[in-house]
Amino acid sequence: MRRDEIADLAAFVVVAEERSFTKAAQRLGMAQSALSQIVRRTEERIGLRLLSRTTRSVAPTDAGERLLATLGPMLHDLDAAMAALGELRDRPVGTIRVTTVEHAAKTVLLPSIRRLLLDHPDIKVEMTIDYGLADIVSDRFDAGVRLGGEIAKDMIAVRIGPDIPMAIVGAPSYLRAHPAPTSPTQLTEHRAINLRLPASGTVNGWRLKTGGREMRVRIDGQLTFNTIDLILDAALDGHGLAYLPLDQVKSHLEDGRLVRLLAASTPDLPGYHLYYPNRRFSSSAFRLFVDTLRHRDGVREWDGA
């Protein structure tokens, strides 16, 4: 295969991944019209339509999906191999793309990588906040951060934080109108301020412990958000009960703006883990990033098994 044909196939992969000629052209640093001609030329050479195009969207055809499934991993491995050559430079270099939840970003990632970024100015970290379980391979992330127990078994996972104490809280103004629950079963008599999970479309279940066993409870409410910062604001305003990490509400408990409820029935959540696919090549920057985040309190790396 000629080099220009390989380059054309690589351009097709970018369009198929982005599902947009405009975004793909920006990523490749070329004119959209030239990219469209490349894809059309590739389709004519193969004799199959690879992309379905409308005025609003671009999507791979069945043939395009099969070609993308074959070429995508190969090209990403090639990118990783080239990035690994950065080890031959004087300093680690590269951009690390991470999908995470906001609490992990605030409490683990940002505090941990501060010194890394100061010491290695050629390393860049891009964080995307997303409560869905992203496919980090197809979405072109280098790694993801989620709670232990939520990670696919084919991923390498490294614990990066301790277990997370949780708290059910409500504002005094809310509790004056709604007597505080004394058992988990009484939560159904209350209004919850919920977190919507995009992957399942459901609200996040509250993990509770009663009678020596744990359960997930979903409680109705008038407000649902996709960010815990807004859940905290709504709880402070007296809209209902909220289920939040204890470190996010501690100062409000201390100054009396919130009251903690059912503490004995609220178990800790498993700590955050960094997860990523098993790659033959990884850059020195990525390896340094992983080692920086690794939780040190006697917790070993696990492989998802």
C-alpha cells in the first residue's frame, strides 16, 4: 500500500471518530473541503461507501464501522509508540486526557498533580467531567477515574485515594417542616435532591446500611442535577435532603447550615481508581502521571480481575 493511501485511511479514521468533517479538519489542521475529497477518494478506491452524510451529521456505514474497528486501534498504538519516544528527550512531554467526576478532580487529581505540573512544564493534563462510564478507548481518553467496583474488568486499575465517607444532610429550614428521619425506611417520607447518571439515565442510588447489609435506595424529589455543587447549593437552600461526600459538607455542618442524618447507616464508598487499557506503549509522561496519583497507604495496584 502506498504512503498516500495510508494517510488517506488515517484521515478517514479521524472523521469517523469525530463524526464531523469540521471537527476532524480542525484536529488534522487542514481544510474541510480537502478532507472531504480524501474521504471520497478513499471510498472510490475501496468501492464502498464508508460514511453516511446528512446536512446535520456524519456517521460510519457498516463498512466504515468495520474499517474503523480495525484501523482505529492500530493508529492509536502508533500514536502511543511515537509518544513513547519522548523518553529520549530531556524532559517528559505530552497531553494526558482524563475523564473523571468533579469530586475526584477536586479532592484527588488537582492536589496530587500540582507538583507534577510544576516540575514538568511540558506535561499537560486535560480533564473532562462526566458521570457516565465513558469508553476511554473510543472517546480517545488516556485514562478515567471512577469509584472502585465501577470499572470494567478488562482495564488496568490503580487506586488513587482512600475510601470516601458519605453524609445525608439537610438544612435546618427543611428539617423544621419535615421531621428528621431516624431510620433509612423513613427516607421515603422526604424529598431528595438527586444526581442524574447519564449512562443509565437513572438517578444515583444512595448506599445505605441497615440490619448488617448494604442497599441502594432511590428517593423521589423535585430537583435533580448532574453536578454535586448544585446539589449542595439546593440542600443549603432547604429544598430537601442530599447525599454527598462528607468532605464537601463538613464546613456547613460545623457552622450549622446543614445537619447530618443517619450517620450510622451511611457507609463509606470505595475509593477512586485510575483506570486505563493495557497498552504496549505508554509515554514517560503517562507513567509519571500514574505513579504520581498512586495511593500510598498500603494499597496495591489491581488488574480488574
